[in-house]
Amino acid sequence: GAPNLSIECIREWIRSSVDVIIQVERDSSGHRHVGAIAQKTSAEGRLEVIYRRDSR
């Protein structure tokens, strides 16, 4: 990522330019899985989680 960006700068970027966020996780054997998907639900940039992987 971009370690020099403030959290507020990152939030503003998400609010203004991101419609969907996909979180990728690795399991204990190193395989990648989609852990969560969130979509922007308003002009203010609120995110709603529409999918969360069951961690069983």
C-alpha cells in the first residue's frame, strides 16, 4: 500500500472513487480466498458488507 497516507486521506479516496471493496484473505496453507465484499451505498461513501466468508 501507501504507508504515508493518513487514514482520513484514504477514507476520502474511498468515498470519492471506490464503489466496491474486496478483501482477500489467506488461509493457513497460503491459499487466497475472498474474505469480504463491501459496496458503496450512498453519496457519503458509506460501505455495506454484502458478503463475508464463513471462517469455519
